[in-house]
Amino acid sequence: MSPLETVQSFYSALGSCDLDAVRALFADTIEWREAEGFPYFGGTWTRPQQVVEGLLGPLGRDWDEFSARADGFVSEGDEVVAFGTYRGVNRATRRPLFARFAHRWRVACGRIVAFTQYTDTVLVQAAARV
């Protein structure tokens, strides 16, 4: 798989709530950075299980119909930038979320080795704040 195909597979697996397929796309060691101020910010996670436990699990727990849909990509070499939208309804507040994002990915040998999130964290916090 090309780096672009790998990243597109991530969004497809996430959209299907297939965490096994998501995990299968991660390298054994990863540099995963959520935007500071994002509710699940944890610094830099370096193991796939940290991403699952610190981000993917809580997203499923805290949001109804959460999605991260990418609608545009720029790819060069082993790097991919995805542009898209977060959507969902926070279970505690019942407030909707709509926030644009840019995600920077690095892929090696068909596996994700790095991710950096860029988004308006104030929009996410406003939807999640009780």
C-alpha cells in the first residue's frame, strides 16, 4: 500500500469502528500527537495501545456518531496531509461538534509511524464542556 492508501484505510476503518483494522495500520512504535487543548491530549504517545486507550476508546465512550472524515489529501513521499471534519454529539452535554482538521501522517512500509493533529480545540472543548 502507498502512504496515501494507508492513511485512507485508517479513515475507512475508523468510520467502520473497526479498531482491529486501525491497530493493524500502526507500526509497533509510533509518534502520535494530539493538539494541545484537545480533550484527549496526552503529549506524545509512542505505543499503539496508548492511542487506543487514550484516544479511540474515550472517543467512542464520550461521543455519539463521532466521525473524522477526510475529504482532501496531499501526499508526497512518505508523508500525507489529510483535511477533513470532526462531527459528533457529546453524550454528557448533548452539544454537537463540527470542527475542521488537518492531520499530518508519516507512513513507512505500509504502517503509520507518526501522526500530528491540527484543529480548533476551542470548538471541541465547547461541545464537551459540562
